[in-house]
Amino acid sequence: MIDNRGFWLACSLVILLLHAAGLGLYVTQGFASPVAQVWAVIIVIHILEIPLAFLAVAERRIPWGLTVINTLVFGFTWWVPTRRGVFHA
């Protein structure tokens, strides 16, 4: 399952849906919404993942900007399959 492209794409889709819901609820309700709070925690986690992402994809020679943006948006659902060769840069 860890090398299944469909699995990682589904995980990325869930992350995108959470971003959409979290941002929408943050704009309308602020951090009073539990979904917006979870979204904010996920953003912080993604920021903390950036050094791990650089280490994980160092052999793939992916530009640093692409690594930062994809890690901020998708987190480990981008850099783990990229490291394993499931996603090609």
C-alpha cells in the first residue's frame, strides 16, 4: 500500500479538502470552529516538516521552492511517496 500511487493521491485529496474547509471556516468563523483549529495545527506541522522533506528528497534533486510549497500544502503525503519514487518530480 505504501507504494500505491492511488493511496497517496487519495491522501493528498483529503489534505486539499481539509485546507479548503479550514480556510473557509477560518474566514467565516475565525478559530471558533474546531475544523479551523485542526487546520491551523496541520499548517504548523507542515512547517515543521520542511527540514525532513529536504532530507527525504535530497537524492531526487528537486528544487527547494517546489519542496517547500509541496510540503506546506501536502506535508508527508508529498515527500514520502516522492522519496520512494511513487511521485516523479
